[in-house]
Amino acid sequence: MVMRSAFRDLQWRRRRVLIAVAGTALVFSITLVLSGVSHGFDVETDRTMASFGSDGWIVRDGAAGPFIGQAPLPGSTVEAVRSETGITAANAVVFSRKTVGVGSPKEVNLFGVEHRGVAVPAVDHGRAPRESGEIVVSTRLHYGIGDKVLLSGKPFRVVGTISNSTVVAGVPNVLVTLTDAQTISFAGQPIISAVAVKGTPRVVPPGTRFMHNADARRDLLRAVSNARSGINLIGLLLWLVAATIIGSVIYLSALERVRDFAVFKATGTSNATILADLVLQAVLLSLVAAGVGLLVATLIGPRFPVPVVIPVSSLVLLPTLAVAVGLLASLAGLRRAIAVDPAIAFTAA
Amino acid sequence: MKLNIRHLTIEYASGGSVVRPVSGLDLSASSGSLVLLLGPSGCGKTSLLSCLGGILTPKHGRIRFGDVEVDALKGAKLTAYRRHMVGIVFQAFNLVPSMTALENVMVPLCNGGVRRRKARARADSLLEQVGLGDRTDDRPSRMSGGEQQRVAIARALALDPPLLLADEPTAHLDSIGVEGVMRLLRELADGDRLVVIATHDERLLPIADRVVELVPKTTRDLREHVTPLPMERVAVQAAFVAGMPASTR
């Protein structure tokens, strides 16, 4: 009967309940999308790192990483690394942030790579760049094979595409030959950002150090660390907003049902049963809002300019947290319900 | 079962003051009878019903119904008393507006541990008994005052309590509704059930086995009631007693 009573009351106040569910669902959907954005940073970085197929990186001693925190190395470092014991393959990589197109140029992550060996990302359609003037682009840039692309003012021809290849918050990746990358990034000087290696060197050339993939991954993610902190904070605030919405509805419900509760108590309904009624309402509201929120998040997620990958943990966590939020939010209402004097039932309506 | 009230004094807080509507009341009644508590507003009728229903704790005195010391009940025992021993028909009907007539009657049944199917059958039967067998799925807002009152009576009877309390049961009814409710209440006061009605409506006098007139002590001009029934006057004190603690449950 508790469930029937709670459900009937929600039906009775359906307009308010619908508004509350819509509001909470929207908040939940934004929370989910934000967690998807945050997780998307990890997923795109992992995908890009995996595409290099390296075991580690040789960077300049003191450099924070091979990408964002790079300190350029002389091109000759590659040969020195290849001769080290423990290294089975080594290739130079150049990384820089550039733009493609004219008029409204788009920011890209430029990777200068060699055409075979380690650190040559797999191309989904077409082939890797082999000659000067050839470029492989992320499908996020919406270029096709054979298209002409202006990269930092220099013309390139698309020879391959990689599906949704992005890093640093959805910025598309492009691959060119090492020489072209050096021309664009280092004015043609034989300078490289890092050396990708297979194997683990026992010693490294003077002035360099070995960096594991995990550290290189952190280097790429460093660019979005502030954004991620902001997103997490907003997510926390959104949970509080959701709790406030549900709490308001439950509290109002408790206020308006004072006479009902008084009658229930006067006719022998225990406090626990009345509390279960309110808790059930809060949980029902939260779970329905979570379901609608998930649906909305699934619909709006792909429209975001950054990769939105809603983690499975969030899908599990959402209803769990939603129930917790519902329970927390109903506390004020529960206190109100417990305080109801059954003698109110004898007063005139 | 017998109801025994001894030296009952009721106090409660109201508007910053302490009100003592009943002071030193003695009363007894037995099952199978209908007792009418008659008197003007403020004489303590509803407070007395609240005490009998285990909702208000008297300041002094004893209330015993059967072998239950009502005034001493607390916690789960009090809840059980309210649930199984007493049925209350409130002046304002107090049906839950979001629930149908059937569901309103099912509430005390389900809370009393009756299984859902049996509760539904019992509620159906009770609504049939009060003449609302065809209105089970209607919400209170679609019912007249008289119909709501009959649903409230059905709800009060749900667990077949030996004590039925009715507070101003005719207050919101038209003359046709009054007649129906009077007949119903009269029928209910038989066998093992004691019915106590608080009212100022003298139209109910003919159905009472016993009439107890609650008269404020300060009222000296006690008028005689023209009634063939035995009637007793119980003088109660309706007074504001400033600074005294109130005790309510």
C-alpha cells in the first residue's frame, strides 16, 4: 500500500512531478554528458597513444613529455637511440599545434612521422604519408582522399584518413612526413620532438631520458587538466542542483500531505510506513529522471564538439547516485512528516 | 468491552496559552451502545474523542477500554491500539484525495497486515455495506459530502474495531445525507462495538442510547433537552490556564 500511496500521490501532483522530472532529467543528462566529455579526454588520448605502438619515448632531459611538454631534440638523437641496447626500433616524431584551412581555420594536432616502423599510426582509409605534400587527416575534419588541404599555409593532398582521431579535447590529428613537419614547425631545421621506441633502453643518449607511455599519456592530458577540473566541479554542483529539485518536490509534497499523514497516524499507520512512502517518491522521481536523463544524454552527446564517451561506470553510478540524491533530498520532507501531529486530523479542513 | 473514564483532565497548548477543555470527567459506557457527546463548540468533545483514540494524552486521569489502559500507551502499542481497537470518522472526512474510495478503505487494512487481495475484498464489501458499491473507483473529489462521509465510515470500520469514534459526522451533510449517516451509525452500534459520537447536532439525539452533555462549568443557565432518552450532564471546565504545560502526543 505504501507503493500505491506514493504512486497515487505522484499521479495526483503529476504536473509538478513532470516539471521536476524534466528539470532533474536535464540536470542528470548534462551531468552524464560532462562525465562523457571528461572520459572522452581519456579515450581519445588512449586511442592516439595506442596508435603509435611504442613502448616508450626518449625526450630531452628536463622535458615534461614528448608532446605538450616537449623540448626539441636534434634529429641525430634517433640514430643514437637505435644503437642503444634494449631498443628494437626507434623513430623520430614531431608534434605541434597548427591550423588547417583558410577563412575559418581549424586547429589540429600535427604529427610528423616516418612512413614505416614504430610511431606510424594505422590509417583506416588510404595510406600513410610517404612523400612531401601528403597528409593523413582525422575524419573529424571532413576531408576525403584526394582533397587539397592548406596546413599552416602550405598545400597538402589527403592520402588517407583515420576515424575520429583526436586528442587534447577533440582537436583532430593530422599526419605528415617528418620532413614536412620539421619545415612547418621548426623552419626546416633537423629538430624533433621526441623519439618513439620499441623496447626499453638500459642507457639513453646523454641529455635525454626515457619516458614510459603512461607519462607520455599524462603529457597529452596535461592540456585538458584545468578543463577536466572545471567539468568535475560543475558535475558536483549539478548533483546538488538535482538534489535540490527533488528535495523541493518532496518537501512540498510533505507540506501538502500534512493532513494525509495526520490521518494515517491517527488510524494506526507507523512513522516508518509514512517515511517509506516519501522515500519511495524520492527514489521513483530520481530513477525516472535518471532514465530520461540517460536518454537525453545519448541524444545530445554526439552533437558536442568534443568526444563524449559516457563511461559504463557513470551509467551504473547515475541511478545509484540518483537514489542517494533522492534519499538525501527527502530528508527535510521526512523530518516534516515525522513531526506531523495526528491531532491535526481532528481539525476542520 | 467497557469504556471507563476516571477523573479525566485534558490540556493542550493553543496560541501561546494552555487550554483545559475537560477537567475531572468521569464516564463509562459498554459495547453495543451509541453514546452521544453533546455540547457547544469548545466544550471539549473533540479533545475527549482524541484521548479515546489515543491521539491526545490527558493531563490527568485514566481511560480504560476493555483491558487496555489507553492513556498509558506508547510507541508500537499505541500504534497497534489506533490501528486495531479504534476507528475514527473525522469531521472533515479526511479521505486521501489522490486515492480512490476503495484505496482509501484499503489503507488501514494493508497497514494492518492484511494481504492485498483480502484487503480489496474487505474494502469492496465495506463500501457495499455503506451503499457505495458502485463508486469504488471514484476519487473523493467526485463524491458528495454524504458519500465521502460513508467512505470515511467504511475506512473506520476496515479492521472491525470495537470502538468507533465519530466527530461531528453530520457537520458537512445535507438533510438527506444526515439521515443516511444516522441510520448507518445506529446500525454499527451493536454487538461488540461501542460508538461514540461528538456533535452539537441535536438531530442525532434519537439514535443515541445515551446522551452526555458536556457543559462548561461557567455556564449556569443549563437548559433542559426535550428527549425521551436518558441524558446526563457532565460539567466540564473550559478555561485558559496560562503558563501550564500542555501534553499532546
